Amino acid sequence: MADVRLTGVEKAYGDIRILHGIDLEIRDGEFMVFVGPSGCGKSTLLRSIAGLEEITGGELSIGGRVVNDVPPAERGIAMVFQSYALYPHMNLFDNMAFGLKLAKVPKAEIETAVRSAAKILHIEHLLDRKPKDLSGGQRQRVAIGRAIVRKPEVFLFDEPLSNLDAALRVRMRYEFAKLHEDLKTTMIYVTHDQVEAMTLADRIVVLSAGKVEQVGSPLELYEHPCNLFVAGFIGSPKMNFIAGELTAIEPGHVDVKLAGSGVTLRARVSGQGAQPGDKVTVGVRPEHIRQGGHGNLLQSTVAFVESLGGITFAYCPYPGLEEPLTCQFEGRNGADRLRSGQALDLHLPEEALYVFDSQGRALRRLAAPELSA
């Protein structure tokens, strides 16, 4: 196992900068996930760690050794790509053993390594089959097995589940979590799917336009996003945002008058550094909106209802918003009672609200919402 450190790492193609001074420490044995929208630089950052991209600035070390000029094969890493890249004419055993054979590892060691990896991945009964006889999930396990047999210090995964269907992705998320628990090896995982990031990671790196926006545990990013970008990216469905203006700042809370409706909401956040009259954005997660209540009420009409059994989503237009508010209710309470065109009072608990300044920075929250509510 090994830690990975990046200090001021940059990557540019000519005059086009892709990575902008990345500073990051990935701890020994940690499961770190890079997440962000397409084009944010997460795969480029992973490939730079692997040595498949040459960094143009900064320092990269793996296990305490600077590897800026070390070729990929000597970095102690193994990479699993989105494409399985299996040899179609070889059976699974030979696919997994191929790299070891090239390295002239003794046959007995190869046999032990391949069968041990296959047992971990529950594919030992498939070793005589060829890739065409396997499902997508089984092929991905073979690709992972090919990496495991090399006994790397660091595993790198580049969107390994994107080619799988939804049900199989859920199953494979469990497999990755179990694999990390069994191997206890440093793992760096790239995905654009924030649900994967939230369920797998010890810590998450949220990237945007080649820069690190925030690093933290899944719960830390969910409860305390540092800015509008992270707040809108972490959480499914995404957070609702409403523009407004600060009208009062008092110890323990601020008051915000919403643009479009003039309704004033109270939020339990610190107003330190802010002034009445400042333009702000109020954020509330769909799962924290309630039907009815006292204070912080918005009046709307249900435009559309989605019932998923256990939960129900209601989409409610509101003045000044291009998109309707997304509200998440328990299925039984929502599906039986909500109908399109129905008038609805929406309660936004003050302890569940987020407030962001005109630069998109979060004002410090003084209370976290009850996530189980």
C-alpha cells in the first residue's frame, strides 16, 4: 500500500490548461473518489497519476517516491479502464495471467495469484471461459482481477461501471466496496455519478474546470458544501436554489427576501462578513421540504408528480425560478394525496436551509438538518 501526494500538479496541452495547480493528499489504504461533470479533468488527473499523461508542472509522489519521470510500469499502480479490453481469443485465466507471463513470473506463482484473485471476485468457476461467454459484470471482474494479480500499491479505476446497466451498477458498487475491505489497498476511483461517489468513497474530491472545489467525506460534502457548485452537484435529486436578498442579520440566523415572490425566509446560518442588502442564493434539498407547517412557507401548485413507490417527487413552480422546485416526500404520504394542479404549502425548515453569497460561497451553517427526517 502507499499514499499519493500531488503538489501544484498542472497539465496543459499547448496553451490550453486542463489541471490548475492540484494539491491533494490521498492516504495509505484510502478509497478516494474523483467526481465532477464531463470535462472537469478527473480522468486527466487519474491518467496523470498513472503516468499515461505527463504532468507539465508540480510534483507527484507515490509511497513517498517522486514519480514525475517514472514510467507507468514502474509506479506500482494498476489501472482498470471503462473498456474491459480483454483478449477475445484467450480464456479468463490467460487474460488475468497475461501480464505476469510477460514479466516471466514462475508458473506456480501465476497459478496461485490468478486463482486467489478469481476467488476474491467470485469468478473461479469461469476461468475456462472466453470473454464472449460472459456478462458485462463478469467481464469487468476479469479486468479487475487482471489488476489484482499484479499486487499494486495503488489501484486506479476510470469510470469502470459506465458500460453496465443500472441494476448491475448497484451490485458492482457493493463488489468494489467489498474488494477494498478485503484488499485494504489505496484506491482512486473516477466517476461522473455522484451516487457512486457517495456510496463508495472514504473521501470525495469534487472537481470543476480542472480545479478542486472541495475534499471531504460524503456526509461532510452533503451537509456542509463550501459553495454553490458542490451543493448542486452532491445530492440526488440536486438541491433547489432560489435567488434572494439579505434583509436582516442577527445572532444565530439571517432573513432572506426571495426574488420574485417577496416572501422572507429565516435560515439558521452565520451572517459573519455579510451585510443587509447583499444578493444571496437560498438552497434547500428536496428531501428536507415538508408539506405544511409553521413559518418559512412557500405557496405553490403541483405541476407534476412522480411516484416511485417508497418515495414521491412533486415538481412545484415558483415565481422567479426557471425550473420548478423538486420536493421529495415519503411514497405513502405523497402518492395517495398529491395530484397535478393541487395547491400546496411547502415548509422549508430554517435549520435545513443553505445560504450562498454573491460569489457562490456558503455562509456557515449553525445546524445540520435531520437526515432521517
